[in-house]
Amino acid sequence: MKYGYARVSTPDQKLENQIQQLEDAGAEKIYQEKFTGTTTQRPQFNELLNILLPGDTLIITKLDRFARNTREALEIIQRLFDQDIKVHILNMGTIDNTPTGQLIFTIFSAFAQFERDMIVTRTQEGKLYAKTHDTNFREGRPKTYTDEQIKFAYELRQQGLTYKMIERKTGIGIKTQQRRFKQLNK
């Protein structure tokens, strides 16, 4: 049996492209999830690993959909090889339990990890540059509501309106009001 596995890291990313590639490669059943690769708690992936049988093939589109780092990838691949399961990574080819297959996989895993590490390094360098050269730089998600909107909501609260009433009037959630009002009082 040929199984496919598709994963994206965030809920707003799309799985359709990976699913199409897996179907085109002959995957008969596809497991999919929207779950960060930085965790080992990927329910669909873990379920898939537990149902694979000797002679099956696991198909994935790219190595980074499969594991967080080289060590984890090698552990999973070795477990699959021990069960006589082939791994077909669409942008690399089929990897089997031969010395050549293991060498190729180890090299490609190391390069994939290197690429991820370089992305993290460049991101950190970019943030550091922005922090030192841009006085308006703020790390994290931008605030949904302006200070002016929060002050207006705060004035409504001072006039005796409940959080729920303010939420209905302004659209600002109760937890956001409470958090931002605390910041105003500091």
C-alpha cells in the first residue's frame, strides 16, 4: 500500500498542492494535518506511522514535511527501514534500506537541517538589525486595535459600561480590553 503524508505549519496555509502531488505519485490513502513541524505531537503522522506494514511505501512531498531535524528524520527513517517500509520523498526519490539509500538520506537530511538553521539565523539577524535601526520596530504580532480605540473603550468602561457592552459597541474582545486597560494604567 502507498500512503501519503501532507503537512502545513499553520491553519491558514493550504494542503491542496501537496495532496495533488501525493495523488499524482500514487498515494492510495493520504494523511494530512495543519500542525507545526517543531513538535513531535503530530497526531495524523503518528497514526500513519503506527499503521504502516512491511512492504508499504510512505510518500511525502519534501523532507521538511517529515521531520524537525536531521536526528529525528534519521530515527524515523531507521524505524521504517527496520519494518521494511520504503520512503519516497518526491523532490529526492525513493530511499530504501541499502547503504547507498541511507547515505543519500543522511546527506539530504543534513542539508535540510542546515537550510532551516540558516533561515532562523537570517531571521534573527534581520530582527536585530531592525531593533537597532528602526525605532518603530515591535517584535510579535501587530496590535489589532490602536491606542486611540483602546482609550475610547476605556472611557466607556469609566462611564460604567460592562466589558460585554463595550465588546458589542467596539468589537474589542473582553480579554483584549482587560489586557490593554491594564497597560493603560501602568
